[in-house]
Amino acid sequence: MAELGKKYCVYCLAEVSPLRFRCTECQDIELCPECFSAGAEIGHHRRYHGYQLVDGGRFTLWGPEAEGGWTSREEQLLLDAIEQFGFGNWEDMAAHVGASRTPQEVMEHYVSMYIHGNLGKACIPDTIPNRVTDHTCPSGGPLSPSLTTPLPPLDISVAEQQQLGYMPLRDDYEIEYDQDAETLISGLSVNYDDDDVEIELKRAHVDMYVRKLKERQRRKNIARDYNLVPAFLGKDKKEKEKAAKRKVTKEEKELRLKLRPLYQFMSCKEFDDLFENMHKEKMLRAKIRELQRYRRNGITKMEESAEYEAARHKREKRKENKNAAASKRGKEDGKDSEFAAIEHLPGFELLSDREKVLCSSLNLSPARYVTVKTIIIKDHLQKRQGIPSKSRLPSYLDKVLKKRILNFLTESGWISRDAS
């Protein structure tokens, strides 16, 4: 006698308590899944009769080894949810399956069983035909969205926005670089009767337009990186005063102006690093020359260099005092006799003491010396500025006098040594 509370298949007499199929047309016909799949028929029951699943949704599709203990009813609700809400909407799918399943559990079960499981391997091919290829090149290619992505809006007032013609929500200006760039594609349209030449021509127009957009965005990036907008509005001076940096000399400012073409090839930080490295190189070269000078004078330790510098300073001081005393004695003893020949000539009061000695030794009047000096210095300045000039020295100036005057001006620092 069958045990009470248990159900058995009417065909094979196997226990069907967990899951059975009941015929909706025949009375007391319940089959096990194996007999139902094989199409078993008994008495008046036929395989094409309607059936009803009797289980309560408590059996598992993937067997006892599947993690989580998902029942057939939950599996059915999961498949309904994936069809209704779409892949990735795990919160709504978890709510549809039931409160007992979290979005993380729903995602892990679907991916492991239906995608990476045996069902997914059998249904999803390794190579998907006609798959769409992404040509936008997110890594920075020719169609990369990052090349034309608007920058964050500028932090300027409304009056300054009106002054620049700037629209902050669009990060755009009323007058852009290459304002007529859009005319290249404004009249383009794709027609089915276009031949290959017309299609290639339209593609060339689009490519030209994309290049103009990239150039426009590149200029905006440079202006933003080097703070050119605050500089135009006069705000950069206050920021420079706040930033505690070393004082830039006149030579460094001139060098920075010469290096301005490099702005478009490197960022502001890279350019500042380059300039700082050039300054460090200059300081190192000066230090190397100083150490080489110490080595030529027989100094091999840094402790000895301090003594050497102190002694050199004393020697130069004594030399200056000696020259000053000699010139003072010369003024007191023989001033009248030394410059008597040129003392009363015009332009004598314009000469320094050394120039008076030079004019007296060359037997040259002060006015003529001033004229020659002016011509030589003027020619030297024009050559330094790159302006061609022809020297028009007076006829009374021979080669010996010219050489003596050039040497004197060079030693006095009026002209550089390479010009002489």
C-alpha cells in the first residue's frame, strides 16, 4: 500500500511528490517528468492532452550543486524580468523575483548560469556575426570624444562674460576661431543616388570640419591651461602677487618670450618645468666655472675656497686704494701741467679722468674724441639690434688712433669685446 501523503506516477509508479504533470482532461492521471517527456499514454490518456504542472515551484532547475538554491518559480520570474526590464537593471529584476533575492544575487546567478554556464555556451557563439565596431577611439584617436568635449565653464562675472562674448553653459564664444567652419557641412545630405566620387567628396568635407573643430578646441585648451583669459582681463597680476615664486630677471623674461612658440606643444606645467631646469642648468654651469677657477689656483677643498675669496677680496681692495691714491697724487701734483694742452679746449668738461688721460696721450682734442666715441657706440648698438650700418669715421682718425680708442671703450665697458 502506498504511503500516505506521497504521489506516484501512474505509468512507471515512481514517486512524483516533488514534481508531477497532471492531465487536465483525464481524471487521476499524474505522470513523472520522464514519462511525460517520453509521451507516455495509458487508458484514455493521450500525449496531446492538456497538462498542468504540479510542484509549487520548489524544485531546482540546475540541481542541488547550484549555489543559492534557486527554485523553478524564481527562475521563471528571473527570465520574465530580464525580458521586461533588460539586462543590467538588477534592482527592478530583484524586486520582480522577490524580496528574498538581492540585486547582487540576481546578477551573479544570471551571469553564472545563463551566460557563462552550459546554457550560455550552447546559445551564445564565440564570434558574433555583424557585430557593430566602435570607431570613436576613446583612447584619443581621430574621432575621440575627448578632443571636442567642452571644458568646465570659466569662473568670471557676467560683465566679463559679455565683454568676451562667452556663453558659460556651452563653453562657447560668439565669435569662434574659424567662424565659417560650419559652412563645410551645412549643406551636406546623403542621397541614395550618390556615386562614389560624391560620397568621397562629402567625407572629405566632414573630415575638414572635424579638423577645424579639433584646432578650435586645441586653442581653447591652450588658453585655459596658460590662464590667457585672466591675463586678458587683468586678473593674473593679482594671482602672481599671491604666488610666492622667485624673482624673474630681465634675461629670463626675454628668454621666456623667445620660447613662446613652444606653448602649443607642451602644457603649462611642462613649460614651467623646462624653464626651471634651464635656470638650474645655468646655475650649475656657473658653479662649475667657479670650481674650475679654484682648481686652476690650486684649491682642492671647499674649506680653502673661503680663505681664497677673502684674500682675493683684500688684494682687490688694496689695488683699488692704491690706484685711487695714485690718481689723487697726480691730480694734486701735476694737474695743471698734465692737461694743460687740452684743458681750455671745448668739450673738456665732458670727459672723465681716464678719458682726459687718453686724449692727452693721443694729442686729440676733446670735441673730436667725443665725436669718434659717439659714432663707434652708435654703430655697435645698431649691429647688436641686427641693423646694418656703415661706419663713417672722420678722416683725421688713422688706424692707430682707432685701435687705441676701441681698446679703451672695450676696457671701460662701453662696447663688448667681440665688437672690437
